[in-house]
Amino acid sequence: MSQEDDVTSYKLDVEKLTGQSDARANCAVFRGRVSFEDGTIATLVSCILAESKQEEGEKNLIKDVFDLVVKKLEGASSGSLDVLKVAGEASSEFVKGADEDVSFCHVLFYKNAAYIFKHGDRVKVWVYDPPKSTELNFNWGSGLQKDGQLYLIATEKFFNYFDLSSHLLQQEMDIGELVDELATEISAKVDQS
């Protein structure tokens, strides 16, 4: 098996979990496929949180941020950290004019690497690579993906409510079951952002 064959057979599962928006906070997790000019395809995952000081926040802002980054990526010749950085910076510039406090994280899974761009400090990224875990504190960077490695991208409030380290560092776990349990717990909370 060649290196290229190994890269193209890499398996990526994305589980999305979101609560109901409230009058001031909107949060969503987006997933999309991005086609580059050279014919290769990547998966983009974004977690975007927007909180307004006013009673009604702009509901379309978070979708517009995701659409902008996808548009910027699709114009690129291939996937790389530089490409995601340009798209992420365009997203950051776009939200500067908004009357909302916006935090987001874009993760581009391309071949056997994860490229990450973060804006703001209320969306966090943890990488679980049993038996250890690490919070990624940089604004942009990349790393090779390893088999069995998990990326958890969530709001700061999520990490305050839930400590998943013991679950996610287990060698054998059922992610689907864990997501179902979390969905039930989140739906019972008043603040689901």
C-alpha cells in the first residue's frame, strides 16, 4: 500500500451536537465538504458562537461566517494551513463589524492532517489521543491525525458543564452512546449555548 493510498483511506467521523439558541446566544456546528481546484476534497468542521448584548441577536451571522470560509476555501488550489489561515482571517474580519461577540473554530481535515483556525476565546479545541489529552491554545496551526485520535470542538460553557476526559481517554468507547447521553443532558439545561 502506498503512502497516498493510506491517506485516502483515512476514516473521519463527525458527530454534531447543538442545543437550542436563546434570545442572545446563537451557536451552531457546521460540516461541509470542500473541493479544491486540484480535484482533492477536504472536510471542514466549524463551531461558531455569537452572543449579543441586545435581546435579539443576528440569527444569520453564524451561517454567514461558515459560508464565507467555505467560499474562500473552494477558490484555493489545494488544502493547507495557509489556505485555512486566509479563509479564517476573512471570517475574523467579517465579524469585526458585527454588534456581537463572536468566537469560532474552523478545522479543515485534509488528507492525514488537521488544520485549525480559531477566533475568540469562547470556543475551545481539545485533542484526545489516549492515554493523554491536550487543549489547543494557538490561534492557528496544524498537526498530523492519528488513528483513534478525537478532536472535541465546543463552547467554553460546554467544557464548564461537562468533563469528558474519563470517557474520551478510554480505549474502547461508544461515541454514539456518549453523544446521545450529552444530547439528553443539554436539552434539560436552560442555557444550551
